[in-house]
Amino acid sequence: MAEQNTHLSSLLQKNEQSLLTQWIEAQQRVIGTKISPQELKIQCMDFLRLMVEATHQDKSTSIDGPAWVTAKKMLAEVSKSRTNQGFSPSQTALFVFSLKRPLFDLLRKELVDRPNEFADAIWAITQILDQLGLYTAEMHQRSREEVINRQQADMLELSTPVVKLWDGILALPMIGTLDSNRTQIVMESLLQKIMETESEIAIIDITGVPTVDTLVAQHLIKTVTAARLMGTECIISGIRPQIAATIVHLGVELGNIATKSTLADAFKLALSRTGRSVSKTTTHSPATGMRK
């Protein structure tokens, strides 16, 4: 098998241009214009060079050795790039698998009179390319997961804005399910805003939270406790009748945390606790002197 790898290395070097042409054409038939011809050519040239070096150094058919580290690193970069360009897993893995046919054709021409050597060479290159192709698909999946996780984190931040309602009064309207990860983001956002504004009151509005269970209640209490450590009092608004009944049924103790049914009621309470109030003004009509 070591001889086959040596033969493969010399074969790649000797037929680099014809391999590149056939390999690039095979990919372009599938991916079309998703990637520029120049970028594709550079990627193929670089990978062929790294493959020549790896097969020359490593005589086995495994890609786990140190000789393949640089080639695998490049495949990871190609996978990440193609993930961002909207390639599917199969289109990404095609970068490696489409090299099979040109290589097989070259081996057939080189070893046409030596069928046993041809069979061994085909088996060796198949093992190597299959491993490289699977590795490329795995890197694509990992890159995709990173993109999804980043998007989810961005959405969580957007769905938990901290709004300044008045001097010294903040509001944190929450929408959707409250889990451990989101609680952490909520606390960090709230505490950061408290530090920036030195607010005395923070209203946590859960009108948009569909259900409240023991875990959600515990997360709310943690958030309130963290805010209190910063010297800020919290009011929880959006306590609908069904949520109130659920909290009582679960036996959850909210302690001395102030609660209100609506954000408006919570805002009135917050104004009151900061020594302010809102009143309706009256005006007089210039013509009649009557109040409006």
C-alpha cells in the first residue's frame, strides 16, 4: 500500500494541470456560479499541492496522521466558506468527491497493463478520498451549527431589550420561552443597563411569556435577586389570571416581589416609588372659557 501512495503522489504531480481542468469542470457542472472560477481554481490548486505533500509523507491510507493536518485545516476553511455562501452539505463534499473520476481515469491510463496494481491503487485512493470527503461534510455541519448558534444568540439579544421608560425606571419586556440560557442573557442585559443608567426600578414584563412553570419562576427570582444586588428594585408585570393560578398551584413563593397585571400598572407603581405621579391636565377653550 505504501508503494501505491508513492505512485499516487508522483501521479498528482505529473498530471496536475489535466487533473485541475477536469476536477474544476466536474464541480462547476453542479455548483454553477456560486463561487468564482478564480476562487475555485485557487482552492483546487492549493488542495492538490497539500495532497501531494501528505501522500508523499504518509504511506498509509489514514488521514489521521500529522502529514494530513494542513490539508484538513484547509478543508475546514473551504467548508466554512461554502457554508457562508449557501452551499449544501453534498455540494461542499463534492469538492473532494469530484476528484475521484479524474484520478481513476489517470490511474487506468497509467496502469492499463497492470490490473493488480490498478486495483490496489483504486482501493487506496478511494479510502483516502472517502475519509477526506466525510471530513469535509462534518466540517460543513459544524460550521452550520456555529452559524445557527450565533443567529440564535443574536435573536435572544434582540428579543430581550432593556428600555428606559423614565429617569431611574427601566422596562424589560420578555417574549417567548424563558430557559437557562435566555435567563443568563436577560440578567446580563439588565445588569448592564442598570449600571449604565443607575436606575432605581426595573419592570420585568412577562405578558409575552406563554407559560410559567416552576423553572420559569425560579429564573425570574434569580433575575430579581441579581438586580437587587445592584440596588435596583424589580416589579413583575403581565401576571394574567391563569399565570397567577399556576404560580399558586405550583406553590412558588415570589417573596416580597411586587407584581402587577399590566405594564401600565407597573409603571404607575414605579413612578410612585420614585416620588413621581402622572395626572391628567385640563385646558380651557379661549372662546367659551369652558374646560376640555
